[in-house]
Amino acid sequence: MSNLIAFQLDNPGTPRESKALPERLVDGDPSYKTWEQDNVDDGRIRSGIWEATPGATRSIKGETWEYCTILSGIVELTEDGHAPRRFVAGDTFTMRPGFVGTWRTIETVRKVWVIVSP
């Protein structure tokens, strides 16, 4: 097994499809596609490609740290107690452990992500 993983952005394979958890749904009926590309240390570090249709959900990171680069679409993140921030294709950001807020997908979004959990 190689220690070099190249993401196939144009053809990532078959996604895992899901919907927003009812207790986290804020608005709309977003659906998700997840293409996990790598998983190490028994899932403590994971990475992949994720896509979401329009809608809004509560984002609660707990002890998880997440890196994101938006490939396409538009999202607005509003951390509780802070002003909304809009992210578009080419933007990169992290959500630190303890982040709690609203993730609103304005236009279907696709991102590359890396998650590190304790």
C-alpha cells in the first residue's frame, strides 16, 4: 500500500449518500455525498470529498478539527455569536474543536476535507 494518496476529483468513485440528521436540520432538505479518500489511525484522521445540496444545518464539531477547501458552490457559515462568513470555490478554512454554528449551503457545494479527531 502506498503512502501517497491522490484524490480523483473528476471521478472519485461511488459516494456514500446521506441526509441531514433531523435534530440538526435548520432549513430545506439537504442531501449529501461523501467520497472518503483516506482513513488512518483507526479513523482518527480521515479525508475526502463531500457534496451538499442547498439547505441549512447545525454544525457541531465537538473535539474534531476540520480543514476544508471549497471546489465549487457557495456556503455561508455562521459561528454562534459571530457574523456570517461566505465561502466560494477556491476558499480554504478550518473549523476548530468547539465550533458550533450553522452551515448553510446556498449553491450545491463540493469540498475537499480533512478531519482529525481525538
